[in-house]
Amino acid sequence: MTASNTALPSFTRRRLNAGLAALAGLSALPAYAQSAAPVAPATPRVGGTLRWALLVEPPTLVPINTTAGGPIDIGPKVVEGLLRYDAQPLLATAWEISPDGLRYTFRLRQGVKWHDDHPFTSADVAYAIGLLKQFHPRGRATFAQVREVRTPDAHTAVLLLDKPAPYLLTALASAESPIVPRHLYEGRDLASNPYNRAPVGTGPFRFKEWVKGSHITLVRNPDYWDAPRPYLDQIVGRFITDAPARAAALEAGDIDIAGNAVPVGELDRFAQLPALRIDNSAWPYQGQHNQIVLNHETPALQKREVRLAIAQAISIEGVNKLAWFGKGVPSATAIGVASRFHDASIAFHRFDPAGSERLLDQAGLPRAAGGRRLALRLASNPYTDRRIADIVRQSLQKIGIDAVLREYDFGTYVNKVYTERDFDITVESQSNLFDPTVGVQRLYWSKNFQIGLPFSTAGHYVNAEVDRLLEAAAVEPDEARRRALFAQFQKAVWDDVAAIDIGKPPETVITSRRLGDDQPSAERLYGSFAGLHFTTL
């Protein structure tokens, strides 16, 4: 089975088309989503500075050991993967898959150099995949079946698998599986490697500077292999953490592009602004999904009655109405609505605060003097809407649980939840991504728990049957059987109240109408920006 820059393996093409069709059928787009997509002129202009609003200041810039928003935003402009999500070539130009699905042979692009002028070779690919398999929150599952990466020559990488990995080709994009330079990473501690913060890649833009608290600047790579791209002279990513400030900057024309930047209640008004384009179309690569993570190390939360009581005390309909202004897509299951494996037959646990009170009594947590049953530490990922945490806190107060909300910047949040384990409940923003083995397994697979590993199993949930279902689905090449395994998984974690799912928040990308793109992809903001250009300078 062979693929190149003009053809996909047939089974992969069917899977991608099925996923896109499923996304297209989610729902009719609201009024604020009707703006047309960018149209590229015949000959894109060269030049200009793209001003990009970044919601948070990231702790690092290369997504080699993290799935945090900053690295997967910035990283793909500098470092590249083997393929784009839509299986178009990047560092690999062609590939072959053996009939049994256990051997992937990639022909690598020749003449490519790292930004420090060192040649890119298959040794870089083998080394990076080894890092991803060991240290990346999702890569631990993505490359779990990869036994060995052989490098018969400088421009060939051969992945040998123990079992099939039906999702593998879709997991090789730059934001998900970046290839980093072996000569700058080997022999260094991965977490503290300075090149994570000042990256050297093969991509269309080179890292220039990171001014703390202000901005990151990337400049055009004049030696990029895909000339004449990139068209932009530079990208300046400004850290604007306040939503009203981002909205003001966009409206004033001080920002050219931003994702999820405007308060949801402002979207209808922004759709009327003639200088801006609002895109709310499906983003199949990401599959954003919000959920309430329960820490199963907390003694009270080890009781299913308590977890169910919490679930029944929170109105997800209220979350959608009050936090998302009715523009979200609620989902009661661990695999969100953006996935073709989503089981829409699973309904939310009924909203029943009185029933919650009875369950807490049965769990041995009666109201004490003052009406309090217990206190829990509540956190919230800054990428989620703060109003969700407020709704959770207020809902739990009504049933006698004092949920003390602690607010952190992004870096502190990641440390508190994934390293210090200093939380009981957190409102988390996760990407389900293009396949549950990559985007969902990491959250429930007990073997993925590791102190300090961001966006892994924050809840430290342990369930042998869930592990079995996830591991079986990961290597099952038959689509129907795989779908059945994921359906069983969704029902199992729902029954056990492993977490409380909320659903897909409103997702928007707002751009200046002066921007065009001659290389659009499903990766959107997670792409390289190589095709972005200004139609007027």
C-alpha cells in the first residue's frame, strides 16, 4: 500500500472523509459563523507582519513533551512533522504501509536543513519518535506499538510495529508529533532543554525572540524547502490574557488573527464588523472538549455515590446557556461530538440536586453545623470559560460541598494539577483530536499516569476493564469492531462517573479580511501559517 503527495492509502482516505462528514452534520452554524472563508489571490503578496493574539503565555514552545495550547500554537511554525493532518507531505514525501499494517516506510525530503544549517536526516526522525513515545502525553499511546525505527539511509525511516495502529498516519502532524533536531536534544534533559524555549526547526519561520510578559517573534525562513512560502516577513504573537482586551485589539485593527479570543456574548456583534471574518466551521483536527475532572486520589471522590452526587448537582444545560450563551454542543460522553466514534445515545446524568443530597447522606457525608458536608479544592484551566468553574462552585454549595476555587495562570495551573496534584476537581479543556486512541485514551488509561506529565490522566483513574477496552481499540484494524469497543468504553466510564463531561465549547477563529491563505488545512491555528499572506500591505 503506497501513498505520496497525490494519493492516500484508500483506508485512510475513507476514514478522513468519514470524520469530516460527521463533523459537517453536527448542527447548523449560528449567525456569527456565516462569514466566508479566506480566498487566496492567484499570486499571494510577500511581506508584512502578522499580529497574533495568544490567550496565555506558554511555559515552552515545542510540543515534544506537552499538548498545552501555547506549544501547539507556536511550535508548528518552527518545527515540522512528517505529514500534515490531511496526509499531505511535510518532511516525508512518500510512504508505504505493509499489508499487515506492521511496517511503515517513509521517504524523507532531501536537501532540508535545520535553522542552524545542520542537515535533516532519518536519525532525527528516529530520535524524535523515541522522545514522543516516552514523554509526550498522547505519544505514549500513539507510538505504543512502535517497536523500532530503522534508518537504512539518511532519507528513509522505517517504523516497525508489534500490532496495527489504524490512527498512525493522522497523528504525524507538526502539532502532534514534531520532529526535533537530534544534535540539539541528545544527551540533554528533555524538560529543561533550552531549545524548547528557543526552538530550532525546519519550518517556514525561525525563532527570533521571546520577551516575557509581552510577545514572541518569529521571522521568515529564507531557506524554506517550500519556496516561495512563507509569504509573511514575521509573526508577532502577543500575550493578551484578558478577553475584553483581545476584543478591543481586534476591533481596533491591532490584531490580525486570534482563536477563541472574544467573549461569546460579543460574537454576534463582531460578525457585523466589516474588517473582520469569523469562522466557526468544524475543526476536525482538534475536537475541543470540556470536562470536569475528578481526582480519584481524593478519599471522598473514590466513592461512586459522591461522584454521582456531584454529576447530578450540575446542570450542563445551565453551563451551555450561562457560560456558552447556548452556542456550545453539550456531550455526555468521554468521546466528544466531533468524533465519528461519539455515542450520541448516552444521555447526561439527570439534574437532581435533591437526589445528590440523598447520595451524600448514603455515602456517610451528612451536613454538619453550618450545613457543610465537605470541602474540595476546585481549579480551572485558563483555556476554559471561568464561568463554568463559578457554576460548578455554586452548584456544589447548594448540596453542602464547599468547593474553594483557586485561580492560576496557565503554567501554575499545569504544575498544580499534573505535578503537585493539588486539586480535587478541575474544569479541564482537552482536545479529543482526530482519533480517540490519541486524544481520549491518555485521559483514562491508567498506564498513562505519570507525575509531571501534562494533560495525561489528571484524575488518576484506574479501571482494568477500561484499560482493556482502550488497548483493544487501539490495535483493532476493523472499523466496526473498533466502534463497538469505543462504545463499550464510553458506557463504562459514564456508568462509573470517572469524570463529568460537558461538551464542545464554541470555537471561533477571527481574522482580518486582509488575510488570505493559499494552503488551508484542518489544522487551522495549529498549522504552519506558511500559506498565510496579506492581500493588501
